[in-house]
Amino acid sequence: MRKELPEIVRADEWAPLVIRTDYTDDAAWGEIVAALARAVEGERDWAAAVHLVEDRRWDGVTGDEALAAAARDEELSVVFLADDVTMRSPLRPLLALDLGADDDEDLDPVYYQELIDSPPPREVRVVPDAVHMVHGNLQLANVDFPEFVEDAAADPDGVVRDVTAAPASPGTLPHPGP
């Protein structure tokens, strides 16, 4: 049986949605919140606003349950979970879940059988300082979710990192802009 989760009401579609689903380590959560709110440096001059959901009714919620609840917000393209992996890892990688993957449910099998048989990945780990970059690029449709998955696959830790924090190299993901 699925939990009845509270409705998420965001005031700003440009603020990434981060839901805490693990309550075992308050210090780790504090690090995540601080990293998300930290003043943005370097080439970026956009605000680091984030919509945090810290409500124990979300404790233990699975990715599928979070996707179902977050899908009520039609403007939302991705949701980030601070789950047990996030709390245990020193990198504090949030679980990014793609809400756009459900757009493929009504594909015509005559034309899209390969996509139906092999759906694109719908989750990837993202370090906190890359959350704004991932969210902004997905909101603007600059980058597709599978491109972030490829970027994480090329990372030694299997996470998406903020490429604006280091010198850009060929093949890295673009900046979402102001």
C-alpha cells in the first residue's frame, strides 16, 4: 500500500525540489542544506534558491512513490531525494528522478518499439553543488536526462558534478544561464 503523501506546493518553478526521505543523520542533512544554499561562485551569478521538503511523512518514501507525488506538479521535470545513500556517502549525492520519462507511456509501438523495449534511465546521483545546474538545464530543455546519466557514468564516483566549478572540457554539460 502506498503512503498518502502531502501535496507539494512550490512557489518558484526555477527552484529545484529536494525531498528528505531519510531522517537518520541530521548532521548530514545540515551539510546538504548548506551546500544547496551556499553562495554560488565563479561564472554563475544566479540565485541558489531551492525548495526543501522536510516532513517526516516522507520518511522512507521510495523513488516511485516520490515520482507519483511529484508528478502532480506539471511544471516539474526532476525531483531530488535525500535518501539513505545520500546520508551515508561523503559526497552526499542526491537521487535525481526524471519526471519526463512518463511522457513516453503513450508511444505508438509501430514507430517507437525500440524506445518502449529499452526505456531511457530515469534516475542518477547528483552532488549537491550540481543540483541547480541539472535542474536548470532540464527546465530549459537544454539537456535531456539521459545526457546527465552519461555524464555520471563517465565520472569516477558515478555522479553528476557541477562542471562550472572546474575548467570546462569538451563534452561537458552546458550552464543553464541566469
